[in-house]
Amino acid sequence: MSNETSTTETITYPKATPQTPPALVKKIGKTTYRVRVHFSTTSTETMEDKIKRLLREEVRQAMENE
């Protein structure tokens, strides 16, 4: 395990718009990672549907590899 410290902070913007989505900032050692989140406005799949689809696919792949 590494002795490097890891910190996480969420940056929020006063007026979150599609041009300034929220960001997650994580610093690991001397490297800072900034991840911005955005969602499709045209998506027809709910989050629940997406999670179920991902789980089904993962189970299918695991069964194929047995």
C-alpha cells in the first residue's frame, strides 16, 4: 500500500448550467484529478434501467467465461 495521501472534495458552482457542470476533484499524491459530470437530455433510459442493463451484461460475461 502507498503512503500517499488522498483527498476528495466536491466543487459546486453557484449556478450549475450545462456549461459549468459540477466537478469531483481528487488529489492523489502530487496529481489532481478533476472529473465533471453531465447527463444526456435526450436519454430514454432511466438510471435504474441502466444499472440493471449493466448488471445483466456483467453476469452474462461472467457466465461465458466459466
